[in-house]
Amino acid sequence: MMSNPTPNSSGNGSDFRSIASQHLLPDFQGSVLTDGDFGFDEKRKVWNQMIDKHPDMIVTPTSVDDVVAAVNFARQRDLLMAIRGGGHSVAGLGTTDGGMVLDLCQLNAVWVDPARKTVKVQGGATWYDVDRATQVFGLACAGGVVSETGVGGLTLNGGLSWMRRKVGMSIDNLISADVVLADGRTVRASESENEDLFWAIRGGGGNFGVVTMFEFKLQEIGPEVMFVACAYHRGELAKVYDFWVDFTADLPDELTTDCMQWSIPEHPMFPPLLHNQPICMLAGMYAGPAEEGAKALQPMREVAKPLMDMSSIYPYRDIQQMFDPHLRKHSLRNYWKSIYVNELTPNLRKRLIEEGWAKPSNRTIISIRHMGGAIERVPVDATAFGDRQGQFLISLDSMWTGAENDEANIQWTKDFFNELSRESGGQVYFNFNYDLEGESDLLSDSYGPNYQRLIEVKTKYDHNNFFRLNANIEPISREG
Ligand SMILES: Cc1cc2nc3c(=O)[nH]c(=O)nc-3n(C[C@H](O)[C@H](O)[C@H](O)COP(=O)(O)OP(=O)(O)OC[C@H]3O[C@@H](n4cnc5c(N)ncnc54)[C@H](O)[C@@H]3O)c2cc1C
């Protein structure tokens, strides 16, 4: 009988090195790092500084064959596997204590087909890689608004871009995906191949396998578009909310806007006099001709006298990188929670204003995204995502420095989130949530009528729950 030796999980790096070199490396062309190897500690880091985990091994594949070898190796030895795309999961899903991190960062190639207006993107690419390749042709893919974020995690749980109201979420632009399953098989999922898997990965996260290739539809955009980023004094917040609620009541799909409560970061791009000033900011992009956008977005710049107005016609790629300097990898401790609401009622606005100024850290952003448009026109059962009717997504992005401040920030976020939940059906956006485990109704409330089918598809493709570091959909137990 073939034996599959399992390293002793005592954290002894040399055990892993020797087992890996005997049983994984013959098939594996990428790198394998274990504790004590040069670069291991740097590779342990993910975006959220609060996450400090010690995997047994970090493997970095350079091909689909390598991914298959790593999945087989981990499965045969019952090693917990964390799939890492861009490493931006606030919940720290891209790493694990013990087990294997599958770091896809070397699988970051992007191929554009300008004639068909499509793009193929490897599973470890970031939105920077995608924007760079597609904008050369005046095309863009509906992806994240911070360029270092991974395509993988963002897409599989939805994907909210500055064009979301015009073209829907990233999943709504997905044409196909190549997936390495728990048993090591590689399959394609699309409208015509493994349709159930294709349905499930559009919202069901990393539950079903390792996506080694995404194929997306592209949009004609830019190279220049109108972007508004207008900061008002905190005293104007009530006026800003009143304006924004009216403004968003009837908007063309081209307009995607957010309202944020934040403080101006201490960064040389801002005047020192304004550093740390609490502000409310209206931000938004017009996904169409820049001059049309300038007219359509102008009212957002005239609510009151702005403290700072960075609105302009920008190259699309600059907009995609505008927030990068303030949200660098591993620079802040983070605890986020998000919730969909249908309406920003006067009472909700009052509470947002009060709590916005009571938050323990001035680095925290309360960001509210306007949804609707193309997102809500996709029927709920067309993808696994869940209900799409929520008009606003409120995200409490708590960020701070110093472990001594963890408790105050986490408690504030939990308390305010619990209060907001009472105004909502309980649906969260998994990509903006730290807590994904142990909250019994979180999955059923968020996936709604799709939850049962997700369990069935999970049972079909991953009945042993090998891929479980995610908002985990538990398969039906074979014994049960
Ligand atoms: C600064 C910042 C900005 C953000 N901006 C946006 C935004 O504009 N819009 C938005 O919608 N979200 C945004 N997010 C949230 C983001 O979508 C999630 O954090 C997402 O998990 C990031 O994906 P990743 O690949 O970088 O994460 P990782 O930590 O690498 O992965 C998270 C999980 O995703 C799954 N996964 C990743 N890649 C693959 C793959 N190839 N195959 C299978 N499973 C995979 C795995 O389950 C993995 O554990 C932002 C987050 C941050 C921190």
C-alpha cells in the first residue's frame, strides 16, 4: 500500500522540508518555504496586520500542474489549505495556522482579446495586472478599486467596482473559469460546461476549488473618465447625507457613487493643515464620456463649500490606484463588518453621524456604497450571490494601529454592526467581513434562497470540505 507521510505538526520546519522534497517537489516546479527558510516570515504576512499565522508550509506554484500537485499533496496528508490570491482578505483567509498556504502570486498573467473584448486572467493576478493590460486597448474589467487587491477573492464573492451600476458585479462579467477541484481534477466552468459549478463560484467564494484562470467580458472605458472625490467638513454631514439620498434616488446606471466618513490621512498628497481632519467624502465615477460625467457628477461638488476637492477627469488607471497609498499591505490592524440596507432612513443617518464621530480610530472608514442599476437586474437565482435588491451597502472598515487598541475598535464595530443589522435583512457582503465563522445565520441570511443549492453543489464537488478556509458552506455529511 502506498503511504502518504504526514509531517509532524509541531511546527518543525525541517520535517516539512524533507517530506515536501520527497513527495511534492518531484512534480512541483514552484517554491516551497517552511519555517526558518529565508523569506518565510515575509511570506507569512497578509494585508491585515492583525493576522499573524504560522503555516507549516507556503508553496508558490508556477503552473496549473503545480497547483494540482499541491492540492493532491495537501489532501493526501489532510493538511488544511489556505488559497491566497492577492492576500487582501480582511478575515485573513489567505493564511492558516499549521497547514499549507497555496500562494498563487506567480500565476498572474493576463491575456487580452481586444477583438472579442474579453480577457483571461490567471488566478493569482491583482487588479493592477488586469487594468495595466486592458487599458492599453481602452478596455476595462469590472474589478476592485484598490489596485493591489486580488482578482481571485474579490471575484468569487461578488466584486464591486466603480462601474458596478452600469455592468454589474465582477461575477456578472465572468465568462468561464478553470478550476482545480479537491480531487485534483481540472475542469472548466461556464454557461455550457459544469453549469452548476459556474453558478456556484459566482458568489460562493473559494468553497469549490482553486481557480487558475478567469475569463471576463471587458467594457470600453477611458482612457480618461470623470471622477469625483469631494471632502466636506464634518459639520456638513447631515446635509451631505440628505443630498446623497435624494441624488441616488434617480441616477443613470453610468453613475456609481459612495459616501464615506473618514479622516484625511497623514500623507504628503494632502495639505498638512488638513491631516487627520474628520471629513465626509462624496466619491463617484461616471462610466461613459468624461464631459457627460463632469455634468452628471457636478451636484456632488456643490453640496456645501468643500474642504478639499480632488474631482477631475483622470486616466482610468489613476482612479484605480487613487486609494492605494492609504491602504498598503500590513500597515494597519483591521476589523470590518458590512450590511445591506434598502433605505438610509432619517434615523439611520442620525445614528451614522453620531457613531461616525464616536468611532475609536480616525483611520476607520464608514463607507456606504450605492448599489442598484445592473446589479439588481440580475435575477437572484442566476448566480449564487444571493439577494441583489439592497440599495446601499454600509461597511464599517475599522482600522487602527497598536494591538492595545484592538479591543476598543473591535467592540465598537460589533456593537454598531448589531444595531445596523436590526435595520436590515441580515445580508452581508462576505468580502468586507472579518467574522465568517460561528455566526449561524450569516450564510443562510446572505445567500437566502440560493443557500440550499450551494450546499448541494458543495457536496457534489467537495464532499470532504477540503476547501474550508472561506465563508464555509458545509457539505451534506455522507453518514448523515
Ligand atoms: C484595501 C482593500 C480594498 C478592497 N476593495 C474592494 C473593492 O473595491 N471591491 C470589492 O468587491 N472588494 C474589495 N475588497 C475586499 C476584497 O474583495 C476581499 O478582501 C477579497 O478577499 C480579496 O481577494 P484576494 O484574492 O486579495 O484575497 P486572499 O486573501 O488572497 O484570498 C481570500 C480568499 O479568497 C479565495 N480565493 C482567492 N483567490 C482564489 C482563487 N484563485 N481560487 C479560489 N479561491 C480563491 C480563497 O478562499 C481565499 O482564502 C477590498 C479589500 C481591501 C483590503
